[in-house]
Amino acid sequence: MNPLSFVVPFDVPAALAQIRAEGARFVAGGTNLIDLMKERVMLPQRLIDINRLALDTIEDDGHGGLLLGALARNAATAYHPLVLERYPLLSAAILAGASPQIRNMASNGGNLLQRTRCHYFYDVGVPCNKRAPGSGCPAIDGLSRQHAILGASPSCIATHPSDMCVALRVLDAVVHVATQEGERTIAFGDFHRLPGEQPHIDTTLAPDELITHIALPAAPRFAAHSIYLKLRERTSYAFALVSVAAMLDIGEDGLIREGRVALGGVAHKPWRVPQAEALLQGAPDAARFAAFADRLLEGAQGQGGNDFKILMARRSIVRALAMAVAGTHNNTGHGSTVMTRGAA
């Protein structure tokens, strides 16, 4: 048994004071942390229950965007009228993840901080650089079906599990953080890290910082043509083999003025290459989408067991973009289109 203390602060300064204790961890919904504690992957000495903090609101930012409280639950976020109206892609991505029971408990901030579901990471009986730096990565020569094809390193080929984060990446979200020295913001593209030689560090959030809310800039041009496509082993409660969040701004002439695409299930973080998105401008045809897919997947490399993901990702990108051209209405509020084995 791992002894621990449990404290309940009632404001942000008190929470920040508590997190500086050795072995302290924040807990909100606990949908990931408690699982990790049960498997003895993480053994905090102090749990700081932050559910009493006033960080659960979802509100207009006064400029057409939204402020999502870090403690707002995933389900409340997905079904919020302003999210459905302005960011149907985000609603669809959230509803594609986990189960209704977990979405009712999981917090927005916790979703950003959830850890990989790599089976080697969860098995304390085997080496894992993410869990024990320097011990090795058995996934590289082992079972790699769920693992990364982009942005990996010799130290780690794990993938980030979140669906919500893939949508937040194309929405250019900004993470607002409280520290004892004040507040700071982190662009969403900079929030999660690639593994490099330090795969045990998942994000650029410092251990003594607290996410307060997530800001979504106004994006009315994309609301009518967005899609979240998720390919997984089964239709319920499964993590993505490949997922695609795609948004298009299409003019009255039928031409794409701007496009944004991010991938999930393929890297240590939601994968987006903004410099490649200029390739999407123009007539919405399969050749254009295929050329963009090739650019987005440049450098992709499998480990044998996950080689299929490269072709699956390419076809999924083309398919998702074609679905986005057709319109958002088929994807609003009902999670993802689902496939099982094989390519899209």
C-alpha cells in the first residue's frame, strides 16, 4: 500500500502552495491518474483535490471565442450550446473519446495532461523510458501496432491518446496557466512535447503550475466545413489508430481559402504541419488532398507492427478532407466515423 495525504484547497493560491510539496499531484476527475496509481505507474505522496476551485465555467470571451474552464467536464463541454454552434469539431472529437461515464467525470485540463496508453508504460514489470528514464523502450522491437509513425525517437515511440487535443490543435487553442509568480499562456502547439531524449516529460507545463482555462479564438469561417474522423479497433471506448481533425474555409466560389489538419494516434503529440496547409488552397479535389497528405506525413516511419498506419493515415486525410468539403452537419455532436482494421 502506498500511503498518501489528501488535501482540498478552496482557491488557486492555496492549490499552488500545496503542489510544491514533494510527490504532490493535482486530481480532478481522476480518470487517468487513478488508473495509473492502481497499476503503480504513478505513486504520488499527496493528492490535491482541485474540484472546489472556480474553474468550471464555459463562457464567451467577448471576441467571438470561448474560454473553457480547466475543471469543466468533457461532457459539459461537448454539449455546451456555444461549443456546438461555434466549434462542432471540438464537440465531435470529445464525443469520439472514452465512454459517457468517463466523459462525465473527465476534466478539460485533465484531458490535456493524460498520459500515453502504451501497454509497456502501464506494465511496471518491463523497462520503459517514459516511466523509468534510461531503462529502454521495448516497444521498438516489440508490439508496436498502436505506436507512433511521426516525431518518435530512439527513446520512445508512444502516442498521445487524446481526441480532444487533436481538435484543440487545429483550433489554435491557447492554454492559460497559473503559477506562484503570476499567469502565463502556452500556445497549444507548444504545450505537448516530442519525446527526444526526455520522453518522461510530456508537456511544457512545470510541475508546480496549474491549468486554469483553455482559450479558443473565434473561427466562424470553419464551422460549416469541419470533421473529426477516428479509426480504431472497435466502435466503443478505443483509442485511435489514426484520427484526423480537418477544418476548411470554403468561399462562395467553391474554392478552399484556408485549411487546417491535425492527426491523432500517430505521434507523441497532436501532429500538425502549418507550413503544409498552403497546399490545401484552391479547388477541393482528391489530387490536392493527396499531395497535402504526402507532405503532412513526410518522414513517417513504422516499426513493422505499425507500418500499416502510414497508408491508413494518408487515406484518412484524403477522406476527412472530402467529408469536410461536404459539410459539418453529418458529424455534429455524434463523435467520429469509425472503422476497424485496415486502411480507410
